[in-house]
Amino acid sequence: MTYIRCILILVTVLLTACGGRGGVLPEDLRPPVQGPSQTAEYRLGAGDVIAVTVWKNEDLNVRVPVRPDGFISVPLVGDVLAGGRTPAEISAVTEQKLLQFIRTPKVSIIVEELNSAEFQNRVRVVGGVAEPMSISHRDGMTVLDLVLEAGGVNEFASPEGAKLYRTSAGDTKIYPVFLESILKDGVLDTNYTLYPGDVVSVPERRF
């Protein structure tokens, strides 16, 4: 299987290098479809607003923004680090700090405003398009949607050599995008569904 996979990758690279249209890409060479369980849980950032609720202690309930230094202010315990943490992690830390005041604290964290998500939840297209850009991700958005938002490819583009860059858990993987096959032939094998943080790069021809 490994040998066959290597041959398929080699053929893909050769087709791209020769300027031919790739079009169809074997299933095992495409990026895996991410389900809800694979989507990273949201981590708070500066400017986000959360509601902190302490069960049976209404006087401790508070609605607070995440400060630029990443902390929030909670009654009794003072500053709690929220930046870079998930709601569950913030809840656990706050409960631990409250133990010195309350026997069995139960803390709920509800994110009310996602002001920092504007940067985190973007997709980008660079290189040989009419207008390279970074835009907010939308559910169901595909490579074609993003390229069309950018005004399509420009006259210097080499669309069949386009690539999708996807980073997950600090690991960046690169997938071929046969953009000319998508635009001119309607072959949608590499018209991948996009996820927040994805970058599509369209190379330009060298003269």
C-alpha cells in the first residue's frame, strides 16, 4: 500500500510540474473530513466576554471581558487566567481557587461574545488571484468559494499548482488543489471544504 501511495504522489507531482491538469485525486491523498468531534474547542482570547456563574452563590456571578493580559476578574478569588484556555479549563481553575471559600463550588462558564474569534476563524488565499485576502470562515465554504471571493485567478497564475495548507495541533499539512480543473472542467475532487485557519496558495508562472 505504501508503494502504491508513493507512486500516486509521484504521478500527481509530475502532472503538476508538467502543467497538465490533475483533476482527480485519490481519496487517500485528500485531507480528511473533520467532524464536530475533531474541531478544536474554542479557546478564549482578549476581548471575549464570558459569564461566570457559581451555583447557589448568585452574589459571585459576574459578566466579564478577557483583558489584554489574558486574565478575568472573579469575585473572592481575583484574577483568573482565561486567555488561551477553553471554558471547561477556566471553570476548573476557578473552582479550585474557590475551594478555600466554598466547600463544593460549581462554576459554569458561558461565552457570550466571541470578539477574538474574528482573527482565529479566518481563511486566506494568497498568490495568483485578483485580490489576495483574509476573510471570515463560513460553514460549508470550499476552495472555489474562497477563490471566487478573491476575484478568481489572475493572468499570471498557475492554478493547477495551487496548494491547501492546513495546520492542526501545530502540524501543517499540504494538499494539492487542481484549481484549473475545478474552474474550467468542473472536476471537484480537490474542491475541499475549508476550516478556520486554512490557507490556499496559488502560484504564479515564472517567465
